[in-house]
Amino acid sequence: KVTIWNKNAHKLVGYSSEEVMGQNLVEQFITPEHRARVQSVIDQALAGEETANFEFPLMTKAGIRLEVLLNATTRRDEQGNTIGVVGIGQDITGRLAQEREYTRLIDTANAPIFGVDTQGRVNVWNKCAMRLTGYPSEEVMGHSLVKEFIRKEHQEK
């Protein structure tokens, strides 16, 4: 049951503290398809196992779906006894939309675009790169760009 609801939570989802205090958070405010996952995070926090960066959708009072990044930790009294869970959430709806748009722009560009991680493994491979090289993204993702896809004579020694 909800025991703390701050002004930012009210502002984010539209429910006042009076509307949520004492309510079952999972049953009342989480969409049915995500209830088991969210309940599992709460249960883990109650057992002393913190969860960081857990993403889930949350419906606002107005019926708008928000994507939330949650950190859940055990709430304890002065003697160290578990008395609940503290959940700190952040609205990441806008960030996820920007990431999707970024991915779409890369994928539909008229130029080959690829990216590599700090170990030189491919982590971005757009459709144009696939068309020009003949390698589908499934065959290059996670593989070393230089060692596996650049001819030996062009590799730096």
C-alpha cells in the first residue's frame, strides 16, 4: 500500500496523495500486463534486494502512458527492520522517443552508418551499410569491425 506520495509524483501522474494513500500501487496504477514484473521488483526490495534502472509503463490519471525508470530500495526503521519500499521514479518517455527517432534516422539514412564500442565491436549497422556490404546487421553486430570486415592490407599493424 502507498504510504508516501510526494508533489513530484502528483505532478507526474496527476493523482494527489489523498487519492493514492493506502491504495495498492500495483493493482491500482500499473497496467495488467506489467503488474507481475513490478510486483517482483517490490517483493525483491522488501527482501532487501535493491533494483536499479527498472523500466515500466505507468498510466497517468488522464490516461497517458508514461515510461518510468524506477530505482527501488528497502525502507527500514531505526532498528533496521524492513517497513516498506522506497521507489524513486523518473519519467523517461521523452528520452525514449528521442532514442527511437535517432535510431529511425540512422536506419533510413542514404549513407552507410556504423558504430563500434570501445572494443571495436559493431553496435550500429544501418540498412545502407547492409545494402553496400551485403552483410545483414545480425551477422555484424558484436563482431570486430577491423578484424572481421576490413581487408588485411587496410588494417593498421
